[in-house]
Amino acid sequence: MNLIEKKTLSRIQKEKRSTIKKAALEVFSEYGLRGATLDKIAVASGLTKPNILYYYSSKDQIYFDVLSGLLDEWVAPLHNISSDGDPIDELLGYMKAKLKMSKQKPQESKLFATEILHGAPLTQNVLATSLKQTLDEKVAVIDKWIEEKKLEYVNGYHLFFSIWAMTQHYADFDIQVKSILNQSEEELFDDAEEYLTSVLLRTLSVRAP
Amino acid sequence: MNLIEKKTLSRIQKEKRSTIKKAALEVFSEYGLRGATLDKIAVASGLTKPNILYYYSSKDQIYFDVLSGLLDEWVAPLHNISSDGDPIDELLGYMKAKLKMSKQKPQESKLFATEILHGAPLTQNVLATSLKQTLDEKVAVIDKWIEEKKLEYVNGYHLFFSIWAMTQHYADFDIQVKSILNQSEEELFDDAEEYLTSVLLRTLSVRAP
DNA sequence: AGAAAAATTGTCCAATTGGTCAAAAAATTC
DNA sequence: GAATTTTTTGACCAATTGGACAATTTTTCT
């Protein structure tokens, strides 16, 4: 019986797949696709290697499944940007949601970063279609706000790029950040939020001198 | 004869090591340390595998050498920030220098990013000492500028983090950026520079509303 | 309970990989 | 130009790795 094609998964199947995915996220985010081994995933999950291969047909399949589950979650906060709201509130809220994800889900952020960094072999499709479409919509919202004089002019695409870059930096490069700042994670992210809020506020609400 | 301990390298040694490093940078930046293989480096360099191992005692040694050469280059622009100059000119200049590096040396940026992302096994020392020291100095310069009222208050550390994040994003995540924007590299980096200049100008020169 | 299906595992295999080594080839030195 | 040193390479090896598979155990269904 091919598990992949089956529609309803049993309790055990759901549990074990979830266990495997959780362990795989740990291992993949630390070592990348090629650096991760089935043995490491086996140890991390408490299962045997053949048992893992009973639930997934290959290492690549596990990687693909983990990453797929991640993509939606990663793009989700974008959908919460409402064209009806106050532009600055909406964009500040988006930044804060992204920063929160960096704090609470650094492994996911790192896995995603590694994937893109190494050429997005599995996700290039999604990036060029689904993500692009969603982002185009949100940039259109920004352009509309600008036209309605609710927002100073700003390049929408690069605005989103910079929000992604600045917020994810605290997850992806945490080692660097923490080796420079000797703070608790709480302090660090509080300072980061204060700084990013300030940057965004100034960028969005003031005409360039 | 142990090449590592020899002080003067022959012409051939210099050439071959340089060839190997160049090829290794390509391979390491695309696949990471663990994903890169000696065979790939051999093909990319046009040398045989044992010949590579004649010049470097191990794959890790090559990686270490490539990364070491990179670190200085990567931190270098920081040194050009002069406390005598105009704060905004100095920081804008720094941002532009970093953005230029992202455009011209994406492989180096990606290799560095991968290293940090995966826990900086070889560079954590340098980060915590040399980089931290240099950055501390430059943050002190910023704090001095603020005290002298030449600059509005800004968190110096997070300012640098955000400059790093925003500029390196265009190299490290180029696949994502390019799958969203269908522009030539020239246009893309021109727009990026314009946007980042605007963000930085507004961040540095205007009191938050 | 007993049959059938699903889950688990020990054992094994072929491919890849980092690295060795002795011999050959090329360059350098005298 | 012969001797010596340096460079290059083909052949090889041991370890790791992704994965196959048959046998066993556990769960599910009637």
C-alpha cells in the first residue's frame, strides 16, 4: 500500500509522520538537505531508519513534505494585511508578526533560508507563482494607499524585501547577533522590535529630506 | 614536505592554491560545507582529487582557508567609517559599499551566510572577538555622533544588523528576489540602492513622529 | 480468538565520499 | 644533463550513506 496515495491516514500514521517531520525539521535546519542524514533523523525521532522509510519513500520526500508545510505558514502573515486598515498599523503589524516568527520559529526560518540560499531547488516554482502572486496583490494595496495619499511613496517590493531581511536576520543569523550582543533573548527581541518599529515608522510616515 | 608549514610558496603552489580556492568558493557557496564534495571541486578546478589533496590536507582545510580569506574582506568596509566624516555620508557610504559587494560577490556572501546559518562552526571565534571588537568601535563612533547632536538617536548595533540584513539579502536570496521581480540585475540593484538610501536617510535624519 | 493488515526491525547492498600511496612525470638545481 | 625535488595521477581503501527486503511483531477488524 502506497502511503502517499492514501487519502485517510490512521492515527499511527499521523503521529509517526508528525514525529518524523518534527525531527527532520531539527536536522534539516541545522545541516541542510545534503548535510542531513537519515541516521540523524532516526536518532532525533527515536525511530529506526527503515521505519522512517516506511512512512516516507526517500529523504528527499521528507524534506519536500517539511518544506511544503512550511511555505504556507511562512507566507500566511502577508494575507493579514488588510487594505481597509490604517497603512502604518497594517505594515507595522506585519513586521511584528514576522519578527515574532523569527523569535519563536528560528528552525523554520533557517530551513527556509538554506533552501533559498542554495537555489531553491524544490520551491522555485512556488516562489515564482504563489508567493509572487500574493506579494503582487499586497504591493498593489500599498500602491493604492499611496495613490489615496494615505501613505508616502515607497517601493512596495523592496519594502517587503527589507522587512523579510531585517526580521529573519534575527533568526537566521542568531549566532552572529548573539556573539556580538550579550543579552537575553527577551531583551534582544525587545530591542529589535523597538528599532524596527522606529525604522519602519520613519520610512513610512515621513517625506525624505 | 609539509606545505602548510612552508613559508615561501613556489609559483606553482601559489597558482594551484588560488585555482583551488576559486573553484572551492563556487562549490561551497552553492552546496555548503557538507554538500560540497572533493570531486565537485576537482571538476570545477580542472585538477584531480589527489592533486587537490596535495595542496590541502583535507576538505575542511580548503573550506577554512577560503572562509578565512573571506572574513577580512567581509569586515573591511566597516573600517572605512570615519568618525571625522559626516555621519549620514559615512553610513550611507557603508551601506552602498555593502550593497556593491552583494552585487559583485554573491558567492562570497552566500558562503558566509551558510556558515553563520549552520552555527558558524569555524568562525564563531572570529565573530565573538575580531568582528565584535570592530563593531563595538563603530557603534561607539555612532554613540559619539549622537552625543554631539550630529545624529538623531539610533541603536547602533541594530542599525548595523539591519544594514547587513538588507544589503546581503539581495545576494543571499537573489533567487527569491529575481523570481518576484522580472528585472535586469542593473535595474534591480539601482532600485535597491534608491530604496535603501531612502530608508537610511529617513531613519538617520528625522526624529520619529 | 483468529485472520488480515499494518507497523517495525535486523540485515544487507551498492553508490558515494574523503582520503592514502606508490609510481610516474615534470620541474628545479647543481 | 644528471641528480634531486616537486608535482601529478591511477588505483585503491575504509567509512558513510540512502535505501531494499524479508521476517517478525503489533494492531485492527470481524
